[in-house]
Amino acid sequence: MHVAPVGGTAVQDHVALAEIELCGDLIIAASAAHEDRLSLESIDEVLKVAEERDGSHSGG
């Protein structure tokens, strides 16, 4: 088990911070939505998903 050192040294997990930011963006979008749920397209827009949901890639 690894314990962070005492003395103000902060350990940052950049992946976890990015996930927290994405969750916050989704919460903000959901609270601003005029419908009960966000559409899949809205979720993709918030998460900046470039690929289509069916798995095909654009540009090739």
C-alpha cells in the first residue's frame, strides 16, 4: 500500500482529474437541458467524441 508523504506534497492523478472534469461537464449540461435526459448526441458533444456511435471512422 502506498501512502502519500506528509508535508503538503500533493499527488495528482491526471486521468482522475480529467474524468472528474468530464463528469462535471455532463452534470452542467444535464442541469441545463430542457428535456428529462440528454440525447446521445448531446452527450457526445459534451464529451467531445469525434467518432460516430456505430464504430465507423470519418475520413477513411
